[in-house]
Amino acid sequence: MAMDLGRYGIWQGGWQLDPELARGIESLGFGTIWIGGSPAGDLALAESLLDATDHVVIATGIVNMWATPAEEVAASFHRLEARHPGRFLLGVGVSHPEANSDYRKPYATIVEYLDGLDAADVPADRRILAALGPKVLELSAQRTAGAHPYLVPPEHTRRAREILGDGALLAPENKVVLNSDPAAARGIGRPAVQKPYLGLRNYVSNLERLGWTDADIADGGSDALIDSLVAHGEPDAVAARLDEHLTAGADHVCAQVLTPKGADLLPDVRRLAGALGLS
């Protein structure tokens, strides 16, 4: 691993992140802030978060390859690197077919895009690839620092580590709800899983590879499926679930904190940091 991401990071949609929240997350001891939701290839948000903080790594999870050409993303990467050396990790991926009308030959597109980043001198160890299935996981180890799987339980992490082998970075995302009432927690977590992910081919195929059935995936997801994908309970219980990823072979775990609509994120991020021993 060329970059020290820390053991734990916070993954949130770009629309949720701002400099003030970034400073709060950094102060709590998280090693990396992940910008989710296909952030723009100009990396303007990443730059603003880097400008506002001192040492936390900022990563994208992920820039959509269909949205911005490799050479444009590379120019943005070099701008950030000149301004904040060693603090930015470029996460890229092909997103999913339902969101891209010209989606075609995704594996070939990934290879071509990585070739473009190579040609523009973006170091392989400063980029990470969105990966779920075996073929793209293998590619992530060959052509980038490693893999950033999204919406995965610890069992996927175990299988991914077997495919990646030693040395490649493995940084899975896991949703969390800090609520000890299972029904209430599922009420927060299920919508974040159901829409859009249970209607997207890539994610459904991955869940099927893990043994989940059509019945589990239908109607917003069975309770068992939601509990597998959304860690919930008291902070210590949630922290223990995140640590299952580390035991399974992850180097770094990205926690996406889910709260009731309109609620401030930072209090729950603070509670999670305490349970993880960060603050």
C-alpha cells in the first residue's frame, strides 16, 4: 500500500460533504473521507475538502468512467497532487448499465481507461478501482492500488481477498445505522439499499454470487439481507461488524453513516469514532 488510509474511513455522498463536516471527520481520527455518488471529474469538491483539512486522505468512490475522459480526470488529479501532495486517492469505475445509455463492453472500457491514466502519468498506486466480480477484482490488483467494493458484507471481503492475493489494497464500503431498535434501523437502512441498488444488475448479480435468492432481493430486501448489508445497533456492535471486514482481509473499511432524513451526521460519526477507538 503506497498510501496510509487508516483502518477506518467515512464514505458519504458528495451532496452531504462540505469543508466543515470534513474538518469534523478528520478531528475524530478517521483516516480517509470518501466522496460517493459519482463525483465530477473536475474534482472540485475533493479540492475544497483537501483545502479545508490538514492530513486526512480524500478519495473518490467513484468517478464514473463514462462521464469524464481519462485525460480530464488525470489533469484534475495532477492539480490536486501539486496542491496537496500524497493526500488524494483517485477511485474510478464503470458505474452500472442502468445509468449509462452507452454502456458497452465494461471490462474493455476499464482497461482502456486505465491505459489513459497510465499515459497521463497517474501512478497506479494512487488510484483504486470499483470492483465486485472476480474478473474486475483481478484487474484492480494488476493495474491499480486495489479494489473498492461497494454494498458488500464481510463474506464478500473474504472472497475478494482470496482473489486479490497479498499486497493489493482492499477497501470495502459498509452502511451503518446507530440505532438499537432493529425495526427502526431497517427503516433507515432499507431505502438506502433498495433504491437504486436492488434494481441494478451489477449489485444484484453480486448478491446472487454470495448466495442470496430472488426472494431475499425482492420487495426491498429481506430482513436478513438488509441486516447483512447495513450494520446496525449500538456503536460497539456496529464497530464489531466493521471489524469483521478487517478480519476477513480488508485493509481499510469505509463506513457510510445513515441517519433519519435531515439529521446531522456528525453526532453519529462521533459516536462511531468512539466505539472504534479513534477518539
